[in-house]
Amino acid sequence: MNSRSSVWRIAPFAVLFLEQLAALGGAAHSQTPGVWSQETVDTIIGAEVTDGQIDARHKMGDIIRAIEASDDAASTVRKTSNLDIIDIAFLTDIAGPDTSFPKRLSDSLETYRAEIEKLRHELEGNAILYRAIESHRVLMRDVLAVRIENGHALIYVLARR
């Protein structure tokens, strides 16, 4: 038997397999409410996303408290499906190559490293927040902390705008 005839014998089964796979994929997609629900799509489109620079040295207490609450923030991010405002705060005064982190910030980042990684992982899984972060060309590794309260998210980012 040559290879050409074996391809024609398998082709109908391959088509049937692909049709079944497509049918299963469509059914799974239509039954998943999370990311694909109309409410989520509307929220992603409707959330107001703003950005700005803040002086990290003057807001250090707020940033440290947000970092210390990273574990709770990760849980909140996982449950968040509706936000009115998302603010991205660029910590530009400590983001340059020739600038150094204040010791309090370095210590906090080191102490809460695992919690911050968990938070970043949850951010990647949240369509609303991920879209906001990505739309401002922020790398996930530059997100230091997130605070979410009353439909408002504040994302602290170690990056230049």
C-alpha cells in the first residue's frame, strides 16, 4: 500500500475527529461563564483605566502596607469580576537603573516575595486586571502590589511610563 492511499483512508476519520473536537470545544466554551460572559466582556471594556506617576519615597507607607497585604490581595483579585476604576501607579523615582530601592521597600519585597508571586499569578488569571496592565505595556514582573476597595483597584508598578 502506498502512502497516498493510506492518507485517503484516514482522512474521513480525521475529519470526523476534528468535527467532534470542535463540537466539544464549542459546548465547553458556551458553558464557561467566567471570562467569556457578556458581563465580564462589558466590564473589561467599561472599566476606566488611568495611570500616573507617584513619588514612592513619599508614599512608602502605603506601598509597604499593600505589599504586606499581598496574600489577601491575591485572594481578592481571584474573586474580582467588576471594577469601576483601575489606577496604575508608576513608581518612577525608584525605577531607574541608577536608582536604589529604599531599604524598607527592599526588605518588604524580600519578606513577601512568595506572596507577591502569588498575586502576579492571580493577576494573570483575572481578565479585567490583566487587560488593564497589559494595555499599559507593563510587565507582570514589575507589579509590586495591588489594593482593591469599593470597585477601585490601585496597582503599584515599578516601571517607567
